[in-house]
Amino acid sequence: MLIINTKIVLWNRKSLFIAMMFIAQGLKAQNQFLQLTLGAGAGIVTTYASPTTKPNIAFNGNACYYPLSYMNVEVEGQIGKLGGETFNQSGNNFTNKYQAGIVVLNLQLGNFLERSRDPFSTFLRNAYVGAGFGLIHNRVTSTINTDYYYHNIIPLIPIKLGYEFNLSSDFGAPILKMDLSYSFNSTLGRGLYGDYGPVSQPVNSYGYFSVNLKYAINLERY
């Protein structure tokens, strides 16, 4: 009976040790990725609202919260200038000095490729996709066509693709992130280039390719 009890005690201790190891690994992973990043970037913005587009420079600021290792919620503010040639007969050029506020949920592919060891899968782990919702404030300028509204606010739906490069500490926690991203933004309603004339217009949209530098704050320290 004593031998049996001793074996039971040893087995319980072994089980407890294994369970504690799993818990410790889980906490380590959570602490490593439970972070907040603050960043800024710039890039090229192009409107798809007219047959002739004029790429321009846009700037953005962003904040990302990582509740899970491969997922983050991003809040982004954009400011830039869209330009192109309208569909109307006068052929006016338009300029939209816009501002936008966007919230996006991003999911990294590493969540699905964690067990893959080949080089291609390893490279793709830091790639991500995202989608969200936002508002854009249009400030369109035109000198001839009177069907233009110079100011309005309309919703937009962003779809985002990107890749993150991480500079990490000795403990594996990211310190700095360089982010390359492209977002395709479809507006819900007219106004991206201000045309509210009688002719029905297609859904207006614009693309934004940006390079961002982000500083990572490890929330475990607080």
C-alpha cells in the first residue's frame, strides 16, 4: 500500500510539474506578444474614381493593440491628396485634400503556419490580412463644374494586405516594427471626387501603399 501511495504521489508531482510547464509557456507567449505599438508612415495614394489618376503622397499615424500573438486591432489616421480627371465633358482635373479615420482588424498568417518549417512558410508568418471600417472627409476643389460638393463625410471599407519586419530583444519581444502595407478603400456613397451630378457613378475607391515604422511597448512591464 505504501508503494502504491508513493507511486501516486510521484505521478501527481510529475503531472503537476508538466501542467506548470505548459502554463509557464502559455504565459511567456502571452507576455511576449501582449503589446501596444505607436507608429507613423508615408506612402503613395491613388484614386480609382476616374480614368486618369494622379498618384500623390499621403501620411498616416497609427496605434495597434495585440490582444493575441497573431492578431491586432489598428486605429489609423490618414491625411493626403487624391487627384485625377473626371468623367464629365469639361474634363476638369480634381483634387481631394482628404482626411480619414480607420479601424482595422489584422490577422497574421503565422496563426495558420506555425507548424510549418519550410522557408517559404517561415517567411509568410509575418504577412497579414485585414478589414475594417472608417470615415473619410472629402475636400474636393473644382473651378468649372457646379455639380461638385466641396466638403462631405462618407463611410469607407478598407481591405488591407501587409508584412511586418520585427527587431526583437534578447527575450524575443519586438522592439521596433517596420510595416509594408497596401490598403484598398471603397467608399459607400459619392463624394470621393465630389461629383453629385444626375449620372449614376460607380463605387469610388482609392489605394494606399505605405511604409510604417512602429515602436512596440511591452505591456507586461506595466
